[in-house]
Amino acid sequence: MIPHTARFFVDGPLRRVLELAAVVTASGGALSLDDELRRFIRTTRATVATDWVCPIATVAALLDHTARLQAEGAESMPPEFRQLLKRAGAGADAVAYLHSLAQRLRALEQDPQDDHDELPLSRWEIDVRFPQLSGFGVNWVYGGEFPTLAESLDAAIGSEHPYCREFLGPLAAEAQSALVLFPGERAMREGLSPVVRWATPQALRRLLRAVDDHMEREHGVLP
């Protein structure tokens, strides 16, 4: 059983930052740590709620705090976390490495990179930003149960009705966000469709119309 305090290391922002750093280290120079940290900052700031729960300044403080715990030889860190830290730092001194990550996060936060043309969304960003669209494809499109997208949409909406607000609200929000972030066929084909294969501008607009029609028809306020 994992102690409650071990959750500090097992999940959450510390693990996310170190996992990104470990992937960069394993890439042998193919990936940039600054770019991945900028993506982490951009993802955190993508919604006010996420930034409110755990702002970047807090993440940097957690890294510094963990460095101090490491310097004190704290035994509360789970072995998996210590292994992850070792992979991320490629054998560097753990205390110095954690402090350097904290400093780098603070510096990058002062000059965030929100331009998706200059810093395209990575696959992990899309997984985090568009889970509803990804899940819709897995559950309703890829299996081939329904011959057309319209029938998939009807079946999905019908399966959740009358408790469909929680399902349709986030799904529609992601569809609208995708249309803004990936304007046009080419941008979506190059940016989103490699991960969310069913997503095209036409498909997402059809989804939005289906959601609007259903909510107006079934959940509109009566005069």
C-alpha cells in the first residue's frame, strides 16, 4: 500500500515534469527540454481551472522542495520516483538537477510560447487537451458499428440522454477548441488528425450541430 504522502511523488506535476525530462534525455538530443517545458506551461495555462489549482510557480516550488528532501536523504521517496529522477537527470546530481529544473521553469514562464505555429502541439499535449474527442473515436467511430458519422453521433448522444450535459458539454468544447487551434483542412490534418484520426473540420462542425440540435430539442427551456 502506498502511503498518502508518497502520492506527492507518484503522481501529479512532479512526475509529469520528470517524465518529460526523461523522454528528452532518452531522445539523445532529438527533443528540446525547453520546448517540452514550454508545452507543459502552455498545457497548464490552457484552462483557468488548471492554472488555478496548480500554477507554474507552485510546480517550481515543489521541485525545489523535493531537492531539499533529497539533500536531507529522505527515505519517503518511492523507488519508482528515484529511478525516474535518475533517468531524467542522466546520472547528474539529483539535488542540483531538481533545482535546475525549477529555475528553468521559472525562466520559461516569463516568456511563454503560445504560438502553435512556432511550437506545434505534441502528441502528449493533444492527448491531454482532447481526451473527449479521442475517446469518442475509440468508442463510437473506429469500431465500424455505425456506417456514418451522423449515425455514430446519434447513437452516442442517445446513449447518454437524458443525462447528457456532462458528456456533451466537454465534447463540444473540445471540438470548438480544435477548430480554432487547427483552422482549415491542412492544419487539422497535420496537427490533430494523426492522433484523433476521425477529426476533420467537417466532422467537428457536424458534431457541434448535432449537439446544438439535441440540446435545443430535448433540453431547451420551455416558454
